[in-house]
Amino acid sequence: MTHPHPPRPATPATTAPPGPRPFVLDAAGRDLHGEAARLRALGPAVLVELPAGIRAWSINTHDLLKTLLTDDRVSKDPRRHWPAWQRGEHHDTWIRTWVGVHNMDTAYGPEHRRLRKLVAPAFTGRRTQAMLPRVRHAADRLLDALEDTAPGAVVDLRAAYAHPLPMQVICDLFGVPETSRPRLAHLMARAMDTTLTPDEAEHTVLEVDLALAALVAHRRRHPGDDLTSALVAARDDDGSHLSERELLDTLLLVIGAGNETTVNLIGNAVHALLTHPDQLRLVLDGTVSWHDALEETLRWAPSVANVPLRYAVEDIPLPGGPTIRKGEAILAAYAAAGRDPAKHGPTADRFDITRPGRGAAEHLAFGHGVHFCPGAPLARMEAVVALPALFDRFPGLHLAAAPGGPPPTEGFIAYGHHTLPVRLAAALHPVARNPRLRLEEPGAARNRSV
């Protein structure tokens, strides 16, 4: 297969531009929330240096980030609005899988609306609701397998539950053959890694293209009632609607983002509740809803800590702060905004599912404005099935991590745990399970008073 991207010049050696010295982000993301707190202390907008010497303005407060996410002077299209990319810089680095693609996530204006319209049918309320029985069945099968664990044995809950559940759901939704799923899951995780060398990043891009091209070819030969088939039809029925490159990059976005963010949401929620047993009791006794626990997890431990990149279409003077100059890059720092004391008060760094004003409107974990994640309802539904089912089956579940907690995922973009070691108490017989842990149907009130 001929690689669809045109040849790219290597990133030229350049002299650092004049101006303030940037805050250098840790490429491995070893202390994302500590780093976010240091950035907030420096100001709402701070010049940072990302891996490979890429400079951007990190937006660290809730209100400023929310404002810029809906500002028409901010674009996600590097081909039109990032001069460094236009000059051929950074094309051979990790950033390529984030900004060097052609899908709705890197489009601006009418192009974004065209591409989002093609994806929107995948995530309607009706389709999400129709997925509910599949999600419940998948969760039950994974929990059945966990019941075979030897008493006292340590289980990696990420590998055994938090990861395979959303991966199965998103692969079912997009018609990925069973035999292709392990490789695709591995490649999607690699695409999220910001510590890759240029050679590793190049190899990952090639492998992802090959895997997605194989999926498209399979669905051309064997169309079905799945979203890949629908996108292939949109491409083949009228080529002006979706190019082959846009088709592959759209699949990269929806399959990769649809899996990784939900994996981390489930894992982060389990970890937060197990490390805050007083909060877990409030959910288990029905005082607070599972929806409240999920929304607080999204605020306190968002699945994505930082999202690269956006670009200033024109100069943007910030109130009481610096001016982001035309063509400069912007980093959406969701982890920093989620614990912003100006928004959430002096206890912003505390996990509290009874927090006043809690709910979806109180955080930006799924973005905001025209780039709001269309898969957010599906991710929420999966998590609100997965969590009560888990704690219903294993009420004595507890962490088994070494001192310091489970290791984080590598990179400064995704926020989650590389492994989540737990010990499972003996499973309860179905008739003895806690009736309070019955699933709250999607759409139930998320802000129950306490």
C-alpha cells in the first residue's frame, strides 16, 4: 500500500524564538496534576514547551479555557493557521498523529461542520440507547471471567475490564472484525504516546494507516449495519463528501478517542472511589448517584489532561494577561482547568461527589463548543453500566498497588493508569447482590440533592 501522506521534510533546526522562557512540560506525564497546579500558579495562560521543542500557550483556568474553546479566532486547522506546520516543521515528530490528520478534529469553519455531520449519526441518543444491552452483556461476560480469579490473586482491572469493555463497544459500533481488535487496540494506545521517537512515531502512523485501510477494505467487501460501512458509503456514493484520507483519519479519531477516553474514565473512577472509601459508601448506599460520581471523576481526573493543538487566527489579547499572537499554538489544559480554585473553590483539588453545583456543566472534560466530543453520551453510558456492575459483583474490591499508587499512563495527553492492580473479594450470588446497585438508566437526573 502506498502511504497516503505526501513526503515530509524533516523538522529543521531552528533558533528558539525570542520572548519569555517557556515552562517545559514533562513528556512522560509523571505528575500531571502537580504540573497543572504549578502552571495555574504562573497564570491563566502560560507559554510552555512540548516535546520536540513545540511551543504553545497552555490555558490553565476554567473560564478562560471555556471562552477560547468557543472563540472564532481560535482554529484547530494547522494547514491554514499554524505557520510552523506550514513551514514543514514538526512533521516528523509525535505531534503528527494529533494535528497532521484530516478529520473533524483538525478542521475549521465549514470544513469542520461538513466532517462532523458525517460522524454525528454514530452517536445519536437513539443509537446510544440501542447499544445499552450490548454494553450490559459485555460487562457481564468480563465480570464472569473475573469470577474465576483465584482467591487473593492480584488482577489488573484495566487490562481485564476497563480496557476490553469500551474496546469491544467501539469495535462493535464500527464493525471491526474480532481478529483485528487486539492489534488495533495496541496501535491506538501507541498513537496516544507522546514519548515516541521520530522513527517510532513514523512507524506507528504507517501501521495505523495499514490497519484502518484493511478495515475499510473489509467493509467495502462486506458492508454491514455499522458506522465504518456508513462512512465508506458516504465516501463511495459521493467522493466530494469524504476523501479516502479523511475517511481513514476520521476512523482514527472516533475509534481511538472513543476507546482511550472511556478506558481512563472507568479506571479513574474506580481508583478515585477506592481511594476515597467515604465517597464510595455514599454511592453504594444510594445517597449520591453514579452519574454524580462520574461527573466528579471527569472534573477531578479527566481522561484527557491536555489536548494539542489550537491556533490563533488573529492576535487575541487576554484580559489582564498576555496577547496570543496570530499563528501561535494553544494547548487546552483540561486537567489544570478541572481543579481551578477560581471555579471550584478552595477544595478544588479534593475528590468530592457531593460538591455543590456538580454535574456536566461544571467541567470541560469532553471539550466545549463546536468541538465538543460527540461520543460523550456513549462514554457516560458505558461507565454508568460498568461501575455499578463491578461493585455489585465484587463488593469487597480493593486496591493492591504498591506504595505510591499504580503507575500512570505515559505521556502528557491521556490521564489514566497504566495498570490498575486490585484484589477481588468473593463474588456474590445474583440473588444476594445489593439492589441499590441497579443501573440508573441513561438520562436519569445527574444532580440529585444530598
